[in-house]
Amino acid sequence: VEEGSKAAAVGLQVGDELIIINEIPLSGYRQEAICLVKGSHKTLSLVVKR
């Protein structure tokens, strides 16, 4: 999470693990998460493991 980024602005922290994006459980692959984020419109629903 980079300082000044959108992720930081919504409260994500270094070490947080995304486990669900827009109601789709992630299997642990980084590319999968990137595709879901990029394919989303302006709003994301995230479930984070801290």
C-alpha cells in the first residue's frame, strides 16, 4: 500500500490480504485480484483479512 494511493485512502494497510472482491472469493493468485479490480467500474466491495 503506497502512501497517497487510493488503497491507503480507504484504509488498507501493508500486510492486508484481500480475500473477496465484489462478492467473488479469491483463490490466492495476484493476477486474479488484478483482473477483478481492473474489470470493476468505480466501486469495489472488498473483504480484507488483517
